[in-house]
Amino acid sequence: MNAMRMIARSIALALLATPLLAAAAGAQTRPPARVVHARVDSLARAFVAQHRAPGVSVAVVRGSDTLILAGYGEADLENRVPATAATLYEIGSITKQFTAAAVMRLVEQGRVALDDSIGRHVPGLPAAWRGVTVRQLLNHTSGIPSYTDVGPRWTRRWGEDMPPDTLVALTADDSLWFQPGTKWRYDNSGYVVLGMLLDHVTGEPYPRYIEEKLLRPLGLEHTYYCDTRRLLPHRARGYDWGADGWSNAAYLSMTQPYSAGALCSTVGDLARWNRLLATGGVVSPASYREMTTPVGAAAASKYGFGLMVDTLAGHRIVTHGGGIPGFITANAYFPADSLSVTVLTNSGTARPDALLRNIARVALGLPVEAEPPRAELSEAARRRYAGRYELRMPDGTVRPFTVIAGKMALVAEAPGQPPIELIPLGNHAFRTEVDRTFKLTFTLDGGHATGFTLVQRGATLQATRVGDAGR
């Protein structure tokens, strides 16, 4: 995944869950509910106050005890609607575990086998895709090129309603990324194809099937296929944080995420889902083991079927995050602790995984992680860094990168993507909320930046300023 896609926070990246980082195990005492409630309340209020999101809703459930179920900030800035526990958020790629569970139910019924080729069940796919197995689609080892990775060829069409076969057509003529089963790469097209599998095998369209046959029988009354034409109660508006503050997020037709990311839900429903899924209420224990056991080329990425597996201070986590324009979300279950933690935000530039980690630490009786420093920077000081840059990639190609100084923040933008705030560290260096390995350091001459060095995930990239930012 190249540096521009990391900074761009495109839906391809946003739909990808960020794994929770492992830490050294240590002894801890399970704190009482009142302590957890008070500390989580403080963390969530600070998250909103620091402009991470206009609104955030959180749920922490330990066993049968709800430790906190609450909302903070605003679900709708224009109408000043407060966020609550009932606020409905687009959940992006958290959708994938619902799709995976629906497929596993077909496997349990003997109607589909994990090692069936997808061409056996879905007609009309490109010839190179037909031999890919259901298992390879579920764990992102299919090599099918994802429509969310093709840049303007897709992003300029965000407003169009697209049925699944049109989404397939966006990359039908592209070469496979790799031979199926040999590598891992996050793939939204693969999960759209799994939705098509459900369509054909069940005889019902995915949106209706997932609601009527999966969600409602499980008592999930506040989880929906998030069609923007529907009237859905307590629906949040989505926003992005930019140089001049909050703005409405770009419109994306919810036909496009489909079975890869088109559900919306509440923190209460996701807490219920986490518990049911882990305890045999959705699929069999054997199926759940399949979903949470990374194998083959997916093992290094800790990816099962619509779920990632990691640890936090020695505690095993089953997790997936998600994102879509205007919303970034995080959801995790700690099986050995019977602990569910969910954080939903209405910001496409938030980093709820860090908040979720700290909330989980509170519930587990662990010390919270300190926030990296944030230096003060005036609007006048921010202007010295503004401009259009060319960022040279490892393959020799050059990508545009614009830095904008506004009244509220310094942000970086890539074509067709939401802005990402550059957070000052001092000495002309900046970090982001997107990736903790990211560090951007400007080079100045005569009081204005002439370029920068970007260090991220072990790679070092150079950029040269080529003009004004146009603002």
C-alpha cells in the first residue's frame, strides 16, 4: 500500500480495518463499572473536543453488563442534533463480517463449499476471476483487482447508482493482482462478488436478504442496508475535517459499497452482534473458528473471513474497522474477557481505533496510551508550508500532493480524496491521525517550504514544491 493511498484515506483504505497493536502483557485488575464509565466518558468527550469527529457513540459491554452506552457531540451539525447511543452511523467495512457470516451459513447448509470456484455460483464473471475460490474471496487472497483502487476511474463516478455487475465491469479488463491464493491484498471487489454469490444462491438481493434473513431474526432492529433514499431513524450526517473546519462529506451512492460496506448500525446493535457471533448465535462454533483463523497467504496480515485477529497486552481481539466518506468506525471483541468495545464516528478523517484501544485498556484495567504531542501553530505560521507538491513514489512515478493552510488546520489533499490534517510536532515536522508511522518534515528556504521528506512504514519519500496551493 503506497504512501499516497495511506495519506489519501480513500474508501479502499478507509474500509480496511486497522489492527490493534500488540503490547506487553501485565497484571491488571478488572475495574468496577462506575470507574470504566467515568474514564470512558472523559476519553470520548476529549475526542470530540479535539475535533476528531463532530459526534461519536461508544458501547462497552462486559459479559451481560453494559458499562457504557452513550453518544457525545453532534450527529448533525447543521441542525444541532446531539449524538446518542441510538445514533445510526454508516459502518463501512464492518459490513464484511455480516457478509462473511451469511456466506458461512450457506456453507453450513451445504449449498456452498469454501473451496468451490466462484464461477460455479455466479455467472458472467470475467474469465480470470471464475477459478477463484469462495475462501480466497473471504480472506482477500483472490487477486481480483478492486474497483476502489483504480483512482479517478472510480472516484469521479461516486454519485452514480451502480449495480454489482457494473462494479465488476470497472476492473473486468484489468489483470489479476497475483495468482489466487499466493498473496494477500485488501479487496472490496471480492466482497461485492460475495454479495453476488448470496444473490444467486438465495434468490434474493443482498440488501433484502441481509436484513430479513440475518439481521431481524437476530434481534438487530437498528442495523440496515443504508440506502440514502430510505427514511432511517436517527441517521447521522457525515463530515470531513479540513483547513477551515468541518464540511459535509462527498456523496457516495450506497449502491457502490454493496456487500463490502453498505450497512449502517448503532453501537448497541454492534455490541449485540459481537456477542452473538462469538457465542454461536449467528454461525456454528466451527464456522466462527474458520472466520477467526487466518491461514495461508492471509496469515501474516492476521485476516480471517471479514475479521482480523490481534492482541492487546496479551488479550486476544477479534476486530474490524470500517470507513466510508464521512464515517470512520471501529469494533472489537475480546473473547476471553467477554468484552465488546464499539466506537462509531461521523468523521471521514477520524481515528477511532486509537480511542477504541484506550477504551479497551480502561475496561481491562490497563494504563491508557498517551497521545503524541501536538505543537501550537498559528495560521500565519501554517501558511509557510502551503503549496502544491510532487511526491516521488518508489516506482519512480510522481503523485500530486497539496498542502492547504486554513483558519483551523494545515491539511494535505490528494485528488478526489478527503483532506487529512497535518498535526504539528515542532521543527517543521508533522504527523497524522491516520498512521502512527507517518512523519512529514518540510525543508524551508527564505521562510517558505520548498519540499518535504515523508517517512512512513519504513519507506522514505521526497517531494518538491511546484506551485501555490490555489487558496
